[in-house]
Amino acid sequence: MGVRYIPLEAESDPKDSGVLVLGTRADAPYDDQKSFREYSFRKSQYYHIDKDLLTPGTAIEFSLFAHSHLNFEPLLQASEGSPARVPDGVGAFAGDILIRKSDIPLYSAYITSLDTPSQASKHQGTWIETAVLRENSKLVIRELLDHPRSGQYIRECGESVNRMITCILNDREAIHDLLSIRNFDYYTYTHSVNVAVLSIGLGIAVSLPRPDLENLGLGAMLHDIGKSAIPPDLLNKQGRLTDVEYGVLRTHVLQGERILTEGREVPEECLTAVSQHHEKLTGRGYPRRLSGQAIALFGKIAGIADCYDALTTRRPYKTAFSPFEALTIIVKETQDYDRDLLKAFITMLGHLEH
């Protein structure tokens, strides 16, 4: 069986997609299947947090772990009975900062405590409020990925989306603070929130009304819910995927559509962001190879946001593309994406850079 060197979020068959260029940016591939399984298991025991919210000197009740080069090393030991102070320089760590999955409630309580009135400047207060919204949204989607048929978590996702919309409508620059920047690896819950933020931003840029923004944002937040049905070993595999593995990975779209349709918790208008985010105007996408006007607006928007976030995400086996590099790659696929939406997306990101 032949192999393909592709990113986990490749937008279509890399043999006929410019995204294949990602393979040229990779480090040495990881081919040890036992190592894949061990890494996948260990990664599932941790949760990625925003190290910028770890203020030096602040007392925390959860341990911190450093994630780099496929390793998970203790960084700071703490517990409810034995809290510890966040050390200086933790924000400068080059890799990701993780906590134990079992400590998520303690982390949730910690970030909630940050979102309270203080003597911080207005700018700092606004940034913290936005960052806490982002982190809480990640926590909700992570829970949903563990319980994909939970009506409660889907409703909480909808509440997060509504807060995101209000936040961005009040301050377009808030998109930057709502986006999570990963240093080392890919996390489905982080990617899901980023795609929702980017989709909402693009929806606002093209003047969608509030009800449409709510449906678009929820669909974008849930676009990868089907990955809850994909084996973790495959989702976390670093480097090469066989043809069979790539075929299994592609089923996440139909799996997500099925989960949400059976649950009947999501408005039908949301579903095209889930079912069509890998379709291409040229018909080269999947799972149905739709083309042109057969692809709905939400599918077109989510597709652009999904591809951009995937390209700008670093993984252990490749560096992330810069926003400019990512947009250059997407623009080269001009026939795959709606030209007007792509122009609006580029303009939106351009404003954020200034």
C-alpha cells in the first residue's frame, strides 16, 4: 500500500491539491506504530491550556506539563491541597503547556476567577474577558467531543457562539484575541473554536444577519464533531497516512452529519458547515464531490476557515505556515474557493494585522 505525506487537515486528495506542499516543510516522519499508539494515549490524558493566562506569582491548584517533541514532562506540581505559584517565564516556554484531563474543573475555576473586576487597565480587562471566552469555548467543545450526542453541550456551544458574535460585533479586533495560537501540536477542540471564530468574522464581513451568524457559527464550531468517531491513534498520528487511513479520516464528515442529524439538537441550517467544509467548487472535494452552486454559503465559508487554520497550525512534524504563506497557498487554488468570500477573508485578516 502506498503512503501519502499529508497534514491531518488536508483539504482534499493531496494528489490533486496544492496543499500537498505541506510535505516539503516537514521534519523527519514518524513511522513507529507503537510510538504512535503510546503518544496518542498519553496525549488523550492531557488538555492544552493558554499559557498567557498563567500570570507569574498566581496560585494554581493544578499541575503543569510541558509538551514538546512528542514528550510530556512535569513543569510544575500542584494540587487542591498543595497549590503552587506560577513561575516567571512560563509564558516564554517554546512548547505547549498542558494539564491533566482530570484537572480541567480546577482550570475552569481558575480562568473564571480571572474574569472579575480588578485594578487592571480597561485593555487588560477586555483581553482577559475575551481570552476566558475562548478558553471556555474550548472546554465546551472538548466535552462535546467526548459526548457527541449531548444536547447540553451542544446548547452550551450555541451560547459560546452567541457570546463570540457579540464580542466581535462590539470590537472587530477581538477576532485576534479569540484565536488560539498553538506552539507545538494540533488539538481538535482548539481548531474547532478557531474555525468558528474565523467563520463568524467572515460572516460579519459579508454582512450576514445575526440569525445567520448564529447558525453559521454553531455549524463551524461543530464542523469536526465526526472526529469523535475516528480512532485517536489515527487522529494523532504524526507524518504518514496510508491510503486506507486517509479514507477512514475522510469519513469524519459523514460521521458528523449523522451524529447531528440523529440528535436533532442542531438547526438544519447549521449542517452545511459540517457536511460541506471539505467540498470544493471544482468538485475535487469530499465526501460528495459537490461543485459550484451546489455548495451552500455556510459550507464555502467554513471550508475557507478550516483550511486557513489547518495551514497555520504547527505540528510535531512540520512548522506552521505564516498567515501570508497560508493565504498564498489558498489563493493559488482560486477555482476551489469562492472568489468574493476569499477577498473578504483576506481583507478581514489584513485589518487584524494592522
